[in-house]
Amino acid sequence: MLSEIQEFITTHYVDPIVNDAGYNIVNTLTWAVILGICLIGIFKVFKHLRITVDQRFAAGVVCYVLFGSSLRVLEDADIFAPPLQYLFITPIIYFVVFFVTLAALLLSIKIYGSRYHVPFAAIGLGLASANIGVLLCSEDITHPEAALLIAVLTAISTASIYIGAGFAKIKFLRDRFNIMLLGSHLFDASSTMVGIDRLGYHGKHVVENYLVDLTGTGAVMYPLKLIVFIPLLYLIDSEFDEIELRDLLKLVILVLGLSPACRNTIRILFGV
């Protein structure tokens, strides 16, 4: 019995990290549950620290998303050797970046008090810049046209939803924060499509791989993102009365879209 449990853990949790093989159904569900538990803890920490999830705070978090995504690309480029590299493979890297972000946040609050936003963002931007600097020194920029295409596709798709929502008078999709969240996931969809369809990359998520195999194109991520996140944003806006929890949920949605999108785009840019 013990050996069977050990084999199950090794197969579904350890091997995907050691071999950087991506996700399976078991670990995907597990990480989703852990995310939910962590979200409750983060909510309590934010209330204790009296942190408001506003545009300034979200801008700071984006800097740490860029830091985490570029750190992940450093691992893709084999900058790190085992066992250190295992810290920078999903999902462990999420915990690493979270604790770095929390440490920087607490330090910024301790030193600057309520004026913590700028130093908090500056630390994250500095860490991200250091990662990009290492990539520039160790790798060549090989696909700038593909990275530009991702940016253009993201802008067009996001603007189309925003303008269409104006004609259809869908108010929650005209909200700047909501359209930014949706845009982050359209950014992810664009990077996935360009990476898979043009450059031969492969996805690491269970649903993503299934749909790509079924349709033969990464463009399937566009309708998937819209089908999932438009109703989700409407549900959050209409059903969650507590502003702090609502905004925290939206911040998590932003991170979940922006993180893989930045990682994909940086990886494509450097041909890693």
C-alpha cells in the first residue's frame, strides 16, 4: 500500500516537476484546491495589513508577474542546474515568487508606510530587469516578429471586445479593470496560438492540450478564454458584495492570465 501511494505521488506530482512535463488531471485539481486555500490566507493577510487592491497595487503586482515569468524562462534556457532548477518549474515557482513578492511588500510597508506602492513596484521591476538582462547576455533575440504579432493580436482582440461591449451596452465589459483582466487572458491566448501554430511549441495544460489536439490549432484558446472568463467576471461583479474579496479574485484572474502570457512571449522572443 505504501509503495502504491509513493508511486502515485511520484507519477502525478514529482515526475511532472523533475521532467518539466506540465500538468495532468490529478495535479491540476490539486493545485486548484491549494490555490483556493492560499486565496483565503492572502485575503486575511491583506485585511490585516489594510491593503487595498486598487490600480496602484495591481501595477506593482504586474512587476512581480514579469519577474516570475522571466525567471521561468531562465529555467527554460537551462540557466539553472538541478536541484535548483526545480524551484523555478510550475507550480513551485508560484510559491517562490509569492514569497518574494510578500517579502518585498512587507519591507516596503515597514519602511514607507502607506506610501509603499512605488518602492514595492520598483523592487519587482528591478528583479524582472535583472532576469531580462541575464537573458540578453546569454541568449539571442530570435523571433521579434512573433512577439510583435502576439502584441498586435492581443490589442486587436481586446479592443474588439471593448468596442463590441459598447455597442451591445454590456457595462461590466466596459469597466477598465475587467477589460484589462480579459485582455491578459487574450494575451495568453495570442501567445499560445503563435507559439503552437507558427513555431511548433507545445502546451503544458490538460485542457489546452486536449482542445489543441482536437481542433489542430492554438486559436481555440480564444473562444475558451471568452467562454470561461466573461461569465466569471459577470458573476464576480454581480454576486460578490465584499469589495476586498471581489478585487482580490480579480487580481488572481489577472495573474493567472498574465503570468503564462509573459512567459510564453519572452520565451518566444528569445527562441528558448
